Amino acid sequence: MKPRIDNFCVVTASAKPHDQARLTMTTAGWKTTATYDWELMIEWNRGTGVVPNFAPGVQRACDAGVDIIACLHDDVEINEGGWDLEILDFFERHPEVGLVGFGGAPGLGDRDIYEKPYEAVQLARRGFVSNMRHAEAHGSVSSAPVKVAVLDGFSQIGRRAFMEPAWAWLKQSGIVHHAYDAALGCLAKRLGWDAYMLPVACHHRGGETATRPAYLDWADAHHGGDQLVWEAAHRIVYDEFKDVLPIDV
């Protein structure tokens, strides 16, 4: 029997009921490859974007005093035994680190971003490194931790000391979907935390959340479509983080 711990938990969100089978398969994989037995907090995705779907679970974890909170999309396969121990050990050995994930980039934002007229694409990440399946298709591969400016949204894993204020800001920012990962990278920089990519072997079946009918219907009804959600989120990040952008590590 795996030892039970209360200093680590996983938060995820999934649509119910039609994704129940996928959720069960994914979370069973996370548990099977884990070293410890920890709490899994599931928020039921009502199609309203990543931030409002994950925020209640993050808050519950913070309120419970969990030290390390892992926000994982429900389309992430973890293919490495002991991945939770790897995360906990890394945080233990690096008190300056507030945020980690399984894929990230050393640069965020054009280097001359505020010296030219605004375009959302100026907030793109520069470079990408991971140990994901087909890593080379996304950028470069590394088998060692790499300091980064931003982590891909599918895995955002942080200390409570970072996650609590960061998610409080996200909840009131107006960002509901897209660019929340850029915002978290900027918040880590602003609040004085380092961020790292940890080379956990994994696979992200990307795009499944943002292409579901529930989300697309909601975006159309409340925001005029997903493109406008994307544009609004990037503009918020651009306007808010002039004190830290661009980021290079």
C-alpha cells in the first residue's frame, strides 16, 4: 500500500458525464505511476474555461493547507514512475522555486514588446523544452530540469505560497481561458519565484479542452467566440505585466 500524504494534491477539471471514461483512465494512470497516495480534487468542467474550472479546486487545496498543488489537464498521460516524488524532492531542494511543470519556455514576449504597436502575438513564448512524447515536434528535449520563463498550461504545479496569491489574481483578472499560463509565469517573476521545467515523461493530447462543444458554445454565447476570448486574455497580460515583460532566463 502506498503511503498517504497530505502535503501534495492534484487538481483537475473534466466534463461530465461524457468524459467520465477518459477521466477515470487518465487519473488511474496518475495514481498508478505515483509513489504516494494523495488527494485528487476533481472540478466538473462546465465549459467555461480553465481559470473558472480550476480555481475552486486550487482554493480548496489552499484552504486545506496543501503544500504543493498540481493543476493537470485531464488529457495528460504521465509515463514515469515516481513523478510525484520527483516534484516533491525538487521543491524541497530548491526553496527559491515556486512553480514547475512538464513543458516550458525560457523566453516570454518579444524582446522589444513595448517599443512597437501592440499585437497579441508579441506575447508568444520563445523556445520550448520538455521530455514529452514527440518533444522535438514542439521544440527541444531535455532529461534534466530547465529554468524557464513560462510553463505550458497543461501542467502548472506550485507551492501554496505562490499558487494562493497567483490564482486569487487570476480569478479577478478577467482571464477565463488562454494566456493564463503566461500570466502565471509573469506572476512568478513579479513575486520573486523561479520556475522550472521538470523532465517527467508524459504526453499531452493537446487541444481537447478548447475544442469541446460545451466550451465553444459558452465562448460564442458569452464572449462572441473563442478568438475574442484569446484576444482579451492576451491584452490583459500585455497591459498588466509591463513591469516584468519580456522575460528571459
